[in-house]
Amino acid sequence: MGRSWLFGLAVGLCAISASADPKEDALRAALVGKYVTVKIDMPASHKGVDLRFDKEEPFNLSEHYQRIKEFDVAIREGDRAPITYVKLKDDLIEIHLGGGGFNWISDKTTQSFSSSSKTSRESDLERRIKAETDRTRKREMQDELDDLRRDRQRRDDRRRREVEEFNILASERDRAKALRSGSRFNLRFKKEVPQGALTADGVFDYMTKWASAGSGPAPRSDRPEPPRSGDADLSWLRKGLLREDVTKRLGRPRSEESCRGGDASCRLATYSTFGDDVEITFVEDVVVKFTTRGR
């Protein structure tokens, strides 16, 4: 029995080893950990950017802007990002940057509301009312049924409000997570990946219009000096910034409170500039929304 189990295990391990793709392993080893500098904004989604080399024009500008509009930007043009994963399929190479992107189907945390089903008592009353011939008794059962229906409706209304309030913060948390979950390039070919794309240099040759190889994160000295606290120029402010970056530019907020719903991870902070107040909503210390108003 013991020998049979060991033999089966060995066969299984051999099968797993045989199923691994050495081309994928080699490409992953050559690319993972390298940095790229992107030449376009990258969507905050696992859909990323499709480069279809089976078509005359690989890059679909309309599709790209639609994804940016729908998901926002996770990696901005000119930013450097690490390659964190590589997946090789028959006619596709996935190049994951900074995590590969947020999956808005499986990763999101929002809830859906479903109305509760009628109780067994309601169903029983409905059947009995149809068969009841005594008008007084029938009216009594109908009154009870109406009360049960109203109770169920009140419970549903309360639950619907709870879900709506939860989803306000959940959506902000999801968007904040998406903005720091990276993106990806999908290199799509006709029928199969060509041999020339199975090396690191080959991959960068195909991506050259949209990304270039980099040696590592940009040093802080390469970044422009931020304006000082109270500067009226807020063009730098955008969703996805970390709270520490906002603090370096605007200092500490004049006031701060929890967002609606009481979630401790969501904070609404008000900052004073020379001419305006700036209200910034942070979720897990990431900017998800901001507004300005004159004082």
C-alpha cells in the first residue's frame, strides 16, 4: 500500500513537471524583476493594454481611452513599474506590471441586494384565503398576511439601505486598491507567439512604442520639487496619490473626520490653500476623491 502510494505520488509529480512550459519559465526568469518605463497611461484594471500584433495597427486608441475612462489610471505615462509576473499562452504573452491590475469582477468587495422570499406562513395564508368561505375569517387572515408582507418589506428596505451605505465605502476602497494594483500589457499574436518574442529583448522590441526597459525605480532626485504648503497650484493633485505625498505639499489638514458610514479606513480631510479649501477623501491613506471651494 505504501509503495503504491509513493509510486502514484512520483507519477503525479512527473506529470506536473512535464506539464510546465520551459519557454514560459525562461521568459519569466528573464523578465520578472525588471523595470519598464511606460509611454502611455495604464488602466487600473487587469484588462490592461491590448497590443494585437495580428492586426495592422496593434494599439486601439479608442479601446484604450474607454478603459481609462472606465477604470482610471494605475500607472501614469513616464512612470517606472516592475514586471511582477509573466504568463505565456498559445497566442498571448501577459506582462504584469506592479501586480497585474485589479479584477473588477472577482476582486471587488461591493455587495448585491436581493429581496427576501415570502415566509412559509405567508404562503400558507395565501392558500387558506383562497379556500376560505367565511368572510370574517377571510378578512382576518388577509389582515395577518398584509402585516407579514409589510414586515418583510420593512426588513428589505432596511437591508437595502445598509447595502447601499456599505457599497459607498466599498467602492471607494476598491478604487483605492485598483489604483495601486498595477496593470498589464497583453501581447496578442496570430495563432501562436513567434520565436522572436520569447526573449526579454524580443518582448521589449514588440513593446517599444508603448514601454521601454528600465533599470529600477526613479530616484527621488529625478522627481520635481513639490510646491510648498498653501500653494494655490493644485494641478498635481489626483486620485491615487498617497496621503504622505499630500502632506508634503499641503501640510496637515485644518480639520478631519470619518466618512459617512463610520469606516475607520475612510477619512475626509480639509486643507487650506491661499484662496481655496480643498476637501480630500482618503481610503486606506490613498486619495479617492477631492473637491475645492472658495473661502
